[in-house]
Amino acid sequence: MARFLLIDAVSGFIVLVVWYLAFVRYNRRKGSAVLQWVQTACSGRARVLSARWTGSTRLLAELRFPPHIFEHARVVIHLLPRPIPVNWALSRWRKQRETLCFEADLDTAPRFQLEVHNYRWSGHHGKNAPAAKNWMVSRPGPIVLTSRSHWEKELNPVIGALLASREKNFSTVRFSPQSPHFRATLDIDSLSDHPADAGFLKTLRELAAGSSASRQ
């Protein structure tokens, strides 16, 4: 009996080691592919100075842009903890997302703290719902829900830039007086729907420009 238990324990350990190594490699390949997407999207305007893994789920890369675009820029790629089965199961249960986060300082720090979350709602009707011809359909424009008790005029250019942005898939956009001044987070799953072109960088610059306009 002890012999069979030992064999089972050794077999289980080997399976876990193989699982760990296989998914570490998978995450490394996926992280490298996302970083390559960023390089292509910023081609001709920025270059990757360094890239390093901090653990098996987080890739951090430093970028260099020409002056007056972004300072101390970097991307942080967060992947699911696939190498550890329990952590992976928990992340799936919590519906965690894999993200690409762009962080940078601006020429002049914003004078406000702002974090915008992009939420979308959709609805559908059941089998017993009234016929569609009896429905009144309304298509409102963008709706901004804010926790601020007092709306400052300097936020208008920032919100205007967000609403006018062609890229609607950023899950969060953040401005802060402290470094990093600007942060934009994108779900990695959405990258497959968008080719790596200059539109990504152009959108980041448009959003950051909203902060500059607010100081005028």
C-alpha cells in the first residue's frame, strides 16, 4: 500500500511540474506576443528599452518616446496565473481579465485626480416578452456617472477627449498629479479585434492631450 501511495505522490508531483513548466512557457509566449503588438503599434515613435518578467504572470517593459510625447513610459502586461492550478481556478471564478496597462508621465502633471471606468450595458427579452413592435427603443448618447460632488471645468476637456476617442475598449483611464500621470488599461482579449497600427498610439496621445487642454 505504501508503495502505491508513493507512486501516486510521485506521479502527481510530475504532473504538477509538467503543468507548471508548460503554462509558464505559454504565458511567456503570450506576453511576448502582446509586447510585439505594442512594438508594432508604436513603430517609428517608440522603442522598447528593456523587458523583464516579475513572476510568471507579469511582464514589464520600459519604452522611450521622443521628447514632448510621453516620459518614463512603460507597459505592464498582466496574465492569468495559469502555472498554479488553484490560482488559475480562482482567477477564472473571479472572472479576472488579462490586461495591458500603459503608464507614462506627461510634460506637466495634471492638477486633478481622475479615474474613468468604461462600462457597457446590454439587454434582451425573454420568450414571454411583448412583441418587438410594441417596444419604444431609445438610443441615448454617452452617459457619465461620477462620484464627484462638484464638477470642475478643467475636467471637461478630458471627458470630451474620452468621449471623442476612436478607441472605446479601454477598461480604465486614469490621470493623477503623482507619477505616473497617465494610465490606460486595455483588455488583452480585445487586441485580436484591433490590428497593431498607429491608431493605438494616436488614441493614447489624444487622451493625454485632454489633460493639457484642461490647463489652458
